[in-house]
Amino acid sequence: MADAAPAPAEPRPAASVIIVRDAPPGAPEPIEVYMVRRQRSMKFLGGFYAFPGGKVDPGDAASTLLAGCLGLDAARAAQCFPAHGALPPLAFWVTAVRELLEESGVLLACDGGGGVVDPREPRVGARADAARQALVGNGADFGALLAEAGWRCDLRPLRYLSHFVTPKTSPIRFTARFFLCRLPPGQAPRLYTEETSEGFWIHPGDGYRRFLAHEMAMAEPAEYGLAYIAQFRSVSELWAACDDNREKFTGVVDRIEFQFWKDFDWKAERWNR
């Protein structure tokens, strides 16, 4: 009797962020997105092109941290997608803010009165850099770092976009929520090499074409994210379409695993025979 197949790994909650900005006049496409390339040594999608992001930390769901968020509260976040067990939906937005700081240096924070915290100010920039180093190097508590600085998560530049779950056949799995982020004025993402080897701006249509040409390896969330954004004529138009914070597409249904379909190319809609 054949051994039973191992049980699929449990998907871990995660959040990723697609930073967008308007392209300069005369550019071949109207929008640019920021992408990173994961270090080849990474166990999950090593060498693939993706967006900044990572798993939800338990501290991202701390009640005081969630209560301090500006731009979206727990009740409104729960209208966008359901909770993941005991994990409230708003925690995914907090993860998005934290991961943006960790992986790109982009800070989405405001003060107690709702004023935007501007890292172009030397003291703010130095504090943001120190907070990032504490998160990456020491696993510091994000909520404590914000409280010490007198800051709150500023969710106003974020919009929810999509949901993807890693297929059951993967030994490492995530249930990931994807967000759009308008690049804050005066900020620019920076490359940090703890987990990524490249960081660059690219037109979404160009990125999608390079994926189809096998020049840029990427998983479905990046592929479909680029294809979706490429249809818009400006960041403002994209924002208007996503301003409701409703899910625009999803990859929750697992790939069909029956042997009958093993030769079927789902993207080309034809049999490989």
C-alpha cells in the first residue's frame, strides 16, 4: 500500500506592497511600479522578481498598535476581507507599513495629530533608519518603536488590491494580501540586501511582457498585479478604481492537481501534446 501523501503546509499570513508613481512626461507607459528581486539564496521564490513584503508578525496585531492607525479602523478593514482565525484584517495593513520600512525604507507614519511624518527632516530620517535597523537586526517590536517616536501607522497611502494563497504543493505557503501604495512625496525606495539583490522602477506593461518572454521570473501575484495596473492611464485613475478597498482579483483556488490536467497550459488555453 502506497504511503499517504504528506499534509499540505499551513499558509502563513503575509502582506506585500506595490509602490506606484506616475511616470515622467513622454514615457512609454504612464505608471511605474517598484519591484525587487529576491536573493537567490532565499528558500521561498529565490531569484524571483516580486514586491516588498513579508509575513505578519504577532506584534502587528497588538490592540494599541491597531487602535492608533490613521486612515482605516478595524471595523472598516473587516469589511474588506474576513479575519484569519484570531488575526484581525487590520493587522495586514500594519504588516504592509512595517515591511515597507524594512525592505524599502519608505515610511508611512503620522504624528498624534495626523500630520505626516516626513523623513526628509534629518531627525526624522535618522530615527526612521534606526527603527528599520532595530526591526531587521534585532527583531524589535514595531509598536514600541512607533510609540517611542510618537508616531502612528498612516494607512492613507494604501489601498487593498488582491489575495493569493501559495499552492498546496509548495513546502512553504503564504496567504498573502497585496496592497497598492502611492509613493509619498519626497521619499524614494532604497535597496537593502538582507533579502533582495535588486530594486528598480519598471513600467507594469514592460514587466509583464518581460515575464512572458521568460526574462523575469515571477509568481502569479506579481504577474497579475503588473497586468492589472498596466490597463490604467495614471495613478489617479488606478486610485479611483481601488479607492473602495475591495478585492480586485484573487488566486485562492489552488492549481488543479489531477493527472488528467498535467499537460494543459492554462495561460495559453491549450494542451501541450
